[in-house]
Amino acid sequence: MDLDATSGLNGLLGVEFVEVTEDRCVSRIELDERHMQPYGIVHGGVYTALIELTASMPAAVWALNQGMPGSVGVNNNTDFIKATRQGVLVASAAPVHRGRTQQIWAVEVRDEAENRLRARGNVRMANITNLETVGSG
């Protein structure tokens, strides 16, 4: 499995991974017009994607370290706390549960300048046991 942090949606959104271990992940995103909805605030999908991306990296590292091919998100619950118009968002993920078939990660998104909570989420990851069956059927 390729954990290239600059490919796919990560690259499109401009997500930078500051720290990735099996126990923690910190990512950041410098906001620009790509991230805004028509009202001039960050689109909720950006928070949701940032939360899932930040949970996915350490979950995959943990799964790989356990001898599994990786993990995939199967549920993402995001709460939007405070709207953001500009600046940098920083997301931090920590494990809540890691087991044989699934993991749950809690993620907080804060603005870098004031360290105010902007969004929070929980992501449930399914551990992959057979990579060939992912996305089939």
C-alpha cells in the first residue's frame, strides 16, 4: 500500500502531514478559494475530508504494523463548531479503539492562529484483511 501523503485528495486539498505515527497524526491545510463555499466560509466537506484524511494515515500505519494490508474509512461523523473564513486549519487525530476488525479515531480541527476548535469528528475504520476484496461486489 502506498501511503503517499501528497497524492489523491490530499494533494487536491493541499493537506500537509506534520506528524504521522501509528498513535497520532497532525495535519494542516492553508485555506484558499478552493476550500470555500459561496458564503465565503470553509465548506463542510473540507472539514469532513480533513478529518478522515487525518484519521486514515495513522490507522493505515497501525494496520500495516499489525501485518494487515491497511484500513479504510467506513463511517465519518463530523461536527462543525465554528465557521472559518481564512488562515490555516490544524487537525490532530488520536485512537479511541483499535481492534482486530476496526479502529475508531477522534479528530479535532483547530485554527492555527487562535487554537480555537472549529470542527471535531470520529472516524471508524475497517481493517483490511484481503486487499483484493476492497471495492468489489
